[in-house]
Amino acid sequence: MATEALQARQVVTSEKVRTPVSAENPNSLKTRLFRRRRYWIDARYQKAGTVIAFGGALAFTVAFNLLMHTIFRNGAARLIELAPETTTIIQQTSRAFSAASLFASLVFVIGVAMLGVGLTHRTAGPAVKLQKHMQRVIDGEINHKVTLRKNDNLQPLADTFNRMLQALQERTTQEIGSLRDLAARCEAAGGPECKAIADQLQGHLQDKERSISA
């Protein structure tokens, strides 16, 4: 019995040794949670939007704090007139209220700034991706598709762009069939002129096939 228990313990230990720690695994939970994201896609656009959001939040916070401070100060002055013995308590309460208001305002402004970065990221990322795919179309590549994330903006524009690419692919496929038929007819006709035309058609045919197979 002791020998069997020892062997079983060795098997378990060997299994633990053979099982690698998944800290270096790219698909591990830790790697997925702490995967770095590139938030500044279009820095000029995103910084402008973030500055506008930050400025608006800051202006609102300053105006709100001034209003609340004025209301609290007037109320405290009236309480002190009615009950002078509460002056110390009112002053302590006023300092605590000012500190809490300042902290809440700071958290609010930072939160709005971070929200501005996130919202502009949802627009800047798709815009840059669409721009890259448009450049591929300009370069003659039409065999691709734009895929955006679930919460990204510009999804209708991406869908329209994909439909355009699909229409171009279908049209190019039809043109390839027509060019093949025309080239075959020219080669069948014979003669140097028809052969030259057939060679030109073959060149156009290769360009068309390359555009949908890239």
C-alpha cells in the first residue's frame, strides 16, 4: 500500500511538472486582461475632442462649485448670525464640504477626459481602417473586407464600403469572363494583329485576376 501511494504521488507530481504555467501563454486570462491597447489612433482628432470635452467639463465644474460655494456661504452666514456658538462647527463643515467638492470635481473632470478618449477612439479607429482599405482599392486590390469592432462608430459606412467591394468583385469576375472569351476568339482568328490584341487582352486579364486574388 505504501508503495502504491508513493507511486501515485510521483505520478501527480510529474503531471504538475509537465503542466506549464500559463503566464506566458498569449491566450491566458492574465494576458487577455492586461493586453495593451492603442488608444491614440488619430492623435490630432482625438486630442482635439478630448480637449473640448475636458474644457466643457472644467467650465461646468467651476461654475457649479462657485454656485454651491455661494449658496453654502450665505447659508452659513445666516446660521452664524442666528447661533454664534455654532461658528466652529460651521467652519469645519465648510472646509470639509470644500475638500469633498474639489475631490468630486477632479474625479468628474478626469472621468470626462477619459470618456472623451474612449469615444473618439471608437471613431478614429474605424476611420483609419477605412482609409487603409480605400488605399488598397486605389492600388487595385478589391478582394478584402472591412471588419469593425462591435461598439465602433461608422458601421453603416463600413457596410456600404463592403457592398461596394462585393459589387466590384462581381463586375470584375464578369469582365474576366468576357476578356477570356475575347482573347480566345482573337487567338482562334490567327494573324499577327489578332495575336497582338490577344496578348494585350491577356495582360488586362492578368491584372483583373490579380485584383480579386490579392
